[in-house]
Amino acid sequence: MRALRSAAPGPVPRVTGLLGTGLLGTGLLVAGLLVAGLLVAGLLGGCAPGDGPSAGREDPAPGSAPPASSAAAPSGTGPPGTAPSPGPASGDGSRTAPAGPPRPPELGDPASLSVVVNKRRPLVPADWAPPVLEDVEGHRLRPEAAAAARGMLAAARTDGVPLRIVSGYRSWAEQQETYAGWVARKGPAAADVVSARPGHSEHQTGLAVDVGEGGGCDLQVCFADTAAAAWVAEHGPEHGFVVRYPWGEEAVTGYWYEPWHLRYLGPGRAQELVRSGAATLEEFAGLGPAPDYPAAAPG
């Protein structure tokens, strides 16, 4: 906080008489009150201490400070050094979707590139699978996403970034196994913020890909501090990919920060999302937050 600095006072004119003395005293009192008010305003104006460092695990506690690169370039929102422009606040203070294109009807169609899958929007049917999948360096994706992924990998490597695919399509059964593994390790509550239940996973659409660079930070939050993470955050939208679970948006997406999880939307729609200022796919699509699964209906 910048310190309040006043100019050196000049000579104070001598004021004589009862009236002059009263006026001088009143003036000094008012000046004192003004200075005190400015000091209080300075103390209250954004000088709260910052958050501590992140735990660096793949499942950091929500609200902890982001890794260095994520502070400079929030995932999937734009080039490094720019912050997303949130939409207008609603009556309860929460952020709403920014003004943008009308909500397309295909948001619920699993065959559409625009489909939104989250904890409140399961795939229908739950075991839906893409009719065609293509191999990309040992991982499967839908043809559109596969072609884009090949181009993205080639572009990154041309720029000297060792980008690679860690995971692609997972079927309902494979996602069930993945989710069950997290439940066994962490319990249901913790599993629900790092892994999707089967039928609710973007990986099941064939449009999601986890990327890494082959180091010890693959599928870890410290991946955010790698050249690969910075590259995909900046250049991914050019190839149709956005970082799906940005820092600090778990109350909207339902998942903790995953700088490695990319979602294919197509170059046009991905770059439109970036230009809109929306921090998440939910906001861009005009949908509400999906922080958790709906409560089970009473039996």
C-alpha cells in the first residue's frame, strides 16, 4: 500500500484575536479529520494478506493460491497475463454467464461438439459411446478431435514444447473403474471433485483429452508451471481446445483445477469462448453452475 505523503508545510500566518484563534483551531480540526479519513480508507482498500502457496497435489484444497503460471494465465480463458472478464453479478452476488450467442439446442446432444456434460447434465443414454473413434499416439478420440489433436501436438513440438497425450476416450465401464479407484483411495466425497461418475464424464464423449509433457507433473497441479501448460492455455483454442476446469471455478464446474484436461469444441467455438470472457463452458453456454450431483430421489 502506498504511504500517504503530504507536502512540507509552509509558514503558518499569525492570526490574532479571539475570532482568528477560533478559525485556526477549527481549520486544524477539519484537516486532521480529513487526514484520518484518508488513512482509514487506505488501510481498508485492498491490503488484505494474500493466500498461502498451493499444496501442489493433483487435488489441492479449493481456495488455495494457484501455481505461478495459472495466476498469469487462467486456464482456457486467454493468453498469459490476461484475466477473464466475468459476467454481470446476479442478485445473490454470483457470476452469471456473459452476454454471448444464444444457447444452442445441441447442448444436450452427446453427438454434438457443443454438448455440455457435468454433474447436473449426464449423457443420455448414460452409456452413450461415439460411433467412430480414431487413434492418436495410443489414445482414442472422435475423428474431429483426433485430427485437431494431431495438429496441436505437431504445432507444440515445432515450438519446442514436448506436449503429449496422457488420456483420451474412456467408455462407461472404463470410467466406472476410474471413479471406483478414486473412491477406494479417497472416499466418495473427495472422489467427486477429482473424477466424474460414469455417464457424467467428458472423456466418455471422445472430445476430452488429458495432456502432459512426460515429466513428474503429468496429471498434477504442478503441471500448470510447465511450458506445456502455458502453451495449451494460449494456443489450444486455435486448435479447438480449451482448458475445461480452470483455477478457482470448482463452484461452477464441480471439479478442482485441472490444467491438463482439455475439451474440444472446434476452433470457431473455442476462440469465441475466449473472446466472450467466460471462465467456464457452463458460463459460455448460458448454463447454471454444477458443483455437485443432484440429491437422489427418495425411494
